Amino acid sequence: MRPRAEVKNLKTCYHGGSNLAELRDLGLTLEDVLDFSVSSNPFPPPPGVKKALNTAVINRYPDPEATELKERLSERIGVAPHNILAGNGSTELIRLIALAYFKQGDPVIIIEPTFGEYELACQIAGARVVKQWAKAEDDFVPRLDETISLIKKHHPRGIFICNPSSPAGNYLSRQEVEAILDNAENSLLIMDEAFIAFVEEGWSSVDLIRGGNLIIIRSMTKDYSLAGLRLGYAIAHTGIIDNLHRVCPPWNVNAMAQKAGIVALDASEYLEQCKQKMARAKQFLIDELSQINFTVVPSKANFFMVKVGDAKQFRSGLLKQGIVVRDCTSFGLPEYIRVASRTMSECRKFIASVKTLKREGKLG
């Protein structure tokens, strides 16, 4: 049986993280590796999460509405529960949006370089992707006039913006996002705020959902170090949430993820404490890499890009030392790697390895 043409021609989307088969070839285990390629919270989950997992009821179906989780989120972010949809990570939500709103041939604007799942979701739906490429000379900050020009030219069904962006870490202001919304009255703006919890000088976009054409996506996976459980949520006008519900699989958020999310949201000081530690570690990495003559791209997020020449070779050299960085070739940037902030002790090990390998001429 042949699949739909859209499916037959799909290419898998590369993600960061450690590849067990690759590590085994090098004689390494997951426990041997320091992973700077994934931009999640590097600290353990909030106190009480692991204990709470033991109380999760797994012999019954989970609450299909994730009611208690949405109530806690509602209190935290200041919107009604009916403006929230919980998801099995932000990636599920991205695909639900494409399933609910895009059809064959619909133009969808994606600001690149960015998360590859946006394009993949569009391809599954058969939508036509229109790309705006941010430039290295602008530190990969997209030019707003170009964005607006593309909107006026293509009248897109959807627009994907990662804010702060990945892999570059640039961050659009409220005024810039409002300008896009003002010029996209007939388009659905999907703003992925997966890294918003750790951005410097962030602003709240939640009130902008009143316009009826904005979906905000956030990741509790990244915020609360819950990658193995998968948990995210979308914030939007009630009508949009209702439409996403129609295509959402039943019981899409499992009982353990719901329980962990509820407990994590009760840890009021956790995110701010982690943010401060990550900011200090990030600055340490930037200072050290700059001193050994690497070009670091300015970033407002908890990660940043570094121009290294040959990203594949750079990653390979570090991997042999048990350190993983993100080769940005998959983002269309083969000269860059992405480095995420981790604990200070881990960052010191990273810098020591880079200095040693650079001195030995093994990083390209």
C-alpha cells in the first residue's frame, strides 16, 4: 500500500540529544555524556515530582481534559482553562495545528533558521512552505519589513515564529509581534515560546490571544526538566482551542505527565532559581569561548550559537570526549554549533575539553 504523496516524500526531522547507537560505537553510555545539545533545564525536576509520580494512577485512563493541570496553568498565566490545551509535548501541538488549519496548497510562512518540526507538520498537511531566512550579518534577527512584505505577497494561512528563536536565541519585542499581527489579520500566527521561561527581560504575550488569530505554544518539558514525560500546552482564543480539541487524540497527556506538571507548577521559586544559575553559566561559556577566539552569536535565550567552521567535525571531536553539542547543519548552518547552558561544573569541563582539543588541532 502506498501512503499519501505528502507522506512518501517526508524527510525525518533531526533533533538534538544523545543517540544511543552512536554512543555505543564510541564505547560510551548515556551516563558518560554531558549533553549541551538540548536546550532544556539542566537541573533536576522540582522537589516532589519524583515522589508524586509514585502516586499517579496508571490502571485507569488519564483525565482526557487534563482538568487539574489546566486549572493550575490558568492560575499561573492568567487565562481561563478553556483557553488552554495540554499536549504531549509542544511537537504534538504543532502537528495538531497543521492538521486543524492547513490544507493542500495553503501558503505558510516559516522564519528560518528554526525548529524543523514546523516545516514537517506543514508537509504532512500538504501546505506550501514559504521561508524567510534571517541573515548572519543581522545575527539571525529576522528583518521585520521582509516578514510583512511576505505576508502581503502570499496572504499566508499560517505563520510560524519561534520566540525566542532556536537555534539563534534572538527575541522579538512585543511591538514587532504586534506589527506582524496587524498585517496578518487573515492568518494564524503560531508563536512557539518553548524557551520563554529562561529568556532575558521577557514580556507577556498572553493578552494578544484576544485578537483571535494567535496561538502561543509553551513547553513544560523544557521548563521543569520533564523531557522523558513530554508535556506542553497551547494558549489561544476559545474557538481555536475548540478546533484543536476536535483533532486531538483522546488521553493525549498521560497520567504521570499530568501529575508531574501539577506538582511542578506548585514549585513557585524553582524556575527563577534555575534561570539565575543558567544565566551565570551561559555568561561563563560565552566569555571563555570568546577569549579563545570563537565568534558567539548574541542570544537572549538559555543557549547560543558559535561559529566554528566545520560544525560536524567540531561535534565529532567533542563527542569522543563525552560531550555533545548541536551541529547546526540541520538548521542550514554547517559552520555553527549550538551550545546550551548547563551546570557550572559541567560548563567548566566543556571549556577544558574545547581548549585541549583546539590546542591539539582536533576541532577543525
